[in-house]
Amino acid sequence: GNAKHEAEELFKNFQGIKDDAKYPELETYNKDWQKVSPVLRGFLAELKDEKLNTVFHDPKYPEMDMPFFEMIAYSMHRESYLIGQIGLWRRLLGYPAMKYPGM
């Protein structure tokens, strides 16, 4: 669908960190994660090999044309990297460590 996360305006179009912005609390991101996870899990479970082998194409980013399988793998790697960066920045700024929900 077209669901948007709570901080959509702060992050759309690859915006960087803004000194004067008010960013949501960590709980807001956790709630977004809980909303999107079951939807994404269902989508991935239903994917067929034919779809995984077709090329993902976004006219705005032709350099990103690649099979859906590779796009999914790239996206997972990118998310993992970004979560690691968030964890590092939290530590550098003196915030408590991130924890998996329920742990």
C-alpha cells in the first residue's frame, strides 16, 4: 500500500540530519516497525520465482534496475547497515542501546 511512517517528511528524498528538526521518540519507530513487519512478511512469503527474476524498474532511478531478488537482498543489507549506524550514533551521543522489542 501507500502507508507512510511517522517521520516521512523528515526522511523523504534522502534528506540528511537537520539540526533544528524534532525527531520522533524511539517508540514511534518501534510502532512503525510493528505495523510494517507483518505486511512485508506476507508479501515476501507470497513471492514466486517468476517475480523474483523480473527486473525492478523505477524511472527516477534507472541505475537501480535489477532483478527483484537482488533488490530485496540489497534492501535487507542496506537496512542492516543503517540500523548499525543508528546504534553507533546512539552510543556516541550517550543514549541507551537499542533493544529488540520484547527483549
